[in-house]
Amino acid sequence: MKMFLLGAAAGYVLGAKAGRGRYEQIVRTYRKIADHPMVQGAAGVARAKVGETFGRSQR
């Protein structure tokens, strides 16, 4: 537990030093990847597989 808290604290400090600009850059990159058609297709396939595995119907 101590290692987790130490890691979280280090991540917070390093993230704070990186600043808002770096955060915005990471968010833009994430959205660009998440909105890509191939990623959307793979997510749909994964969603369907999970639905089949747990016997839930799709929406």
C-alpha cells in the first residue's frame, strides 16, 4: 500500500510539473486515437464478445 501511495504522489508531482499544456496534448492524442474508425470497430467487436460471454443482449 505504501508503494502505491508513493507512486501516486510521484505521479501527481510529475504531472503538476508537466502543466496544462502537456495535459491538453495527451487529451488531444487520446481523442484522436479513440475516434479512429478502426478503434471504434475493435471496440464494437469487443463489446459484442463480452455480451456473448455474459449472455447479455446488445442495445
